[in-house]
Amino acid sequence: MNSMTKTVSWVRRIPVYLVGLFLMTVGVNLSVLSGLGVSPIDTIPYVVSLISGKSLGLCTTLVFSVYIVLQILILRRDFQWFNLLQLVISTIFGWFVTLSGMLTNLLPANPGYLIQFIYMLCSIVFLGTGIFLYVAADILNMPADAVALALAFKTGKPMSTTKIWFDWTVVALTVILSLFFLHNISGIREGTFIAAFGVGMCIRFWERHLTEPLHRFLFP
């Protein structure tokens, strides 16, 4: 790319990246509102929020910061220090969680199961769409995805495999924290397991239908 084309590319990629992050946070808050369980990667921030009484946005930022430390421990000398910019992304994401939470709070709370299920399905669509957009923009990985990539790099396993390992390790840790501090299992219900598969299906749908036109738009 020449300098003008690179500039145009960045001008397009940054908004798409941020829109993707924001849509993901709408999905996070809809899953919380549904009461049917949050997606696997959001279970720890949700339970830490319940334990600490702090906002979900703040707890998301703090947990994602721990994921950055985990990357350093896994990769050691192979850790690329520009990835510390994930701290900035984690802060933006946490702020987006708070902002989108204000919007989803306008929806009826504690509805019947049918509406809860619709909230849960909508959360999957928002999460899958957001992930597709932020990944397509190709700027910086979110901390949880970066941990899966670090595990893939060190073990030689495909990222799809290490992502499953990491997600379900997170769920197991959430159960332990929830039982120890809250004396129940919070944030994990049928919606958690549906999201574990549904988000990936949503991403694949957009990959089949939008990858090429979006790539042409982002990388002229």
C-alpha cells in the first residue's frame, strides 16, 4: 500500500474495530439481562462484579488486565511488548460495557422465559457480529483471544482448540469462585452452553457472507 491507501485503510479500520467492540459489549449486557447465563469468556468478570459489588465494566477491565499478565507468563521472551496496548483496549471495552449497560437497562427486566430466551439469542448475535468485525479490522486482539493465541503458539495446537481449553477453564474457575464466595453458581446456565456454540456459528455466517466485501472496504 502507498501512504494514502494506508491512511484510508486505518481511517476505515479503526471505526469498524470500535463498532465491533461496542457490539460485543451489548451482547455481554444482553446475556446478563437474560438471566440465562453469560457467554463463557464473560463469566469471570460477571462473578467478580457480583462478589466485589463493582460495576461489570470495571471488573471486565481488571480481569482482562490479568489476561495480559497471563500472556506474559506463557510467552515470556516471545511476548511482544506492543501487546501491552491491550490495556488501552481493555479500558475502552470496560467503558463500552458500562455505556451499553445503560442502554440495555432500558429494556424490561425479569420478563418471562420466552423474552429471556430472546435476549439470550440477541446477545449471541451481537457477540458474534462484534467479534467478526473487530477481528476483520485486524488491529489488536482482545486479551482473552490473545491468551488462546499464546497457548496455541507454545503448544503447537490450533487456536480453535486452545480457545476451547481456555473458555472452559474460565468457566470452571468461575464455578469455584462462585461457590466459594457466593455459595451458589452464578452466571452459568443454559445460555452459557448455547453461547459457546452459537457465537461461533454467528461468526461463521458473517465470514461466509461478508468477509470479501468487508476486506475490500478495509484494505483498499
